[in-house]
Amino acid sequence: MTYKAVLADLDGTINRGKSLIPGADIVYGELSASGIKWLFLSNNAATLASDLAEKITSLGLPVDETQVINSASALIREVRRNLVGTRIMVIGQPRLRLALEEVGAITTEDPFSSDIVVVALDTEFTYEKMKRAHRAIQNGAVFWATNMDPTYPDADGFSPGAGSVVASISTASGKQPERIFGKPSTDMATIAIERLGIRESECLVVGDRMDTDVRFAKGAGMASALVLTGATCLEDLSKYSFAPDYILESISNLKTLF
């Protein structure tokens, strides 16, 4: 199969914290020069797609903001299309809250008037925030999550991710999120196909997590390549009932598939 596009994860695949994975910039340049399109798909909703594009560019891999899709992109798209005027409690970073307001949501901290509680990574998460979210859900608010990643890779190893925040609210409320926008859910695949204008079978998903990236590719009808520079090692593969189409030591080896 000849792939026309690479849909690459970021943290653990293209970069680790503030450093590019060695060779990522080289393979990006070589494949781009040969006509391969690139999109970058991240579950990170602590910031916006434009911010992620700026970060990756600053690390030495110049990308346009239209090349980056994150779980916040999928959430923002849903609000813009269907939820203008909806009252949303945001457990997340200020950038996400402002972005939702810009597309027509009414953000609130009032648990008695919230229609939806959206939970993302929140680096200032507190007991009081958990209590407000719990109360809103108990009062009938819909429970959504940007993603369920328990951790994310950084320069020092791994740090707690959005899934850890979601888990605390799930434990308190006794409910699981009714909708999840990040991988392995396929909302970002829908956006990617719209932007690329190609078939799912012509896309290759590259990522470091079996439970998000590879499962996402399976659900979206895309091929997958697992890289071993992030969360998953070879010993982990036996835990899953599915497998990636390819296994690579690093994104730097990607050209061997084209």
C-alpha cells in the first residue's frame, strides 16, 4: 500500500518534552519533499493546536497550525457546530476555556446551571474543582472528557495526564465520561480526512501508545506504526488483542515504509 499521509502523534513520537526525537526533523523533511502530507494528532488539550504548532516549530520542525489537530480541536468543532449558547463547566487550562467561549459556549463554575462538564488536563486541579464538577454531574450535567491518557511523557519521565483528573471525578460521581474526544475515539480522524481530502486507507498513523494511537488507527480504518520512544515497549504488546501493522524503533526509521 502506498500511503499519502502520515498522521503522527506528538509527545513520545515527535518530541519528548522540549526536545525533538532524534531524526524527526530529517524524516519529516524527506517525506514532505517526496509529496507525503503530514498531520500531527495530539490528545493534549492543555493548549490549542496553534500553540502546539508553535512549540514544535520552535524545537526545529517547522509546521503550520493547520497541520496540528488535538482533542481540543475536536471539542471546539463540536461546540461551534452544535452547542452555541450551552453552559459548560471547564476543568482544564485557561486557554481551553477561552477557546470554547470564542466559539459560542458560556463557561460557568456554577454546578447548578451547567449543561456539560468538560474535563481536561488541569495543572491547578484542586479538591474544590473536583467538588464542583461532581456536584454538576450529580445535578444532571453531561460528563465529557478531552482524553483519558493517564500520563504523558516529559523530559523527566512521565507526568499525570488528563485521564488522572478524569478518574478522580469519575470516582466521586460514580459515572464515566459520556463522550471522549481524544484518541482512541475517532473525532480527530474525521477532521484529518476533511483536511487531507484522501481515503482512510491512504493514511498511516504513527504513535507510541497501543491503547490510544494504535487503537485509534484500527477504529478509523487506517494503518498504524508503533514507535518505541514513548509509553510502549515490546514487552507490552502481549497485553493487547490487536497489533500495529509496523513496529519502529523511532520516527527516524519511518522512511523505510515509503
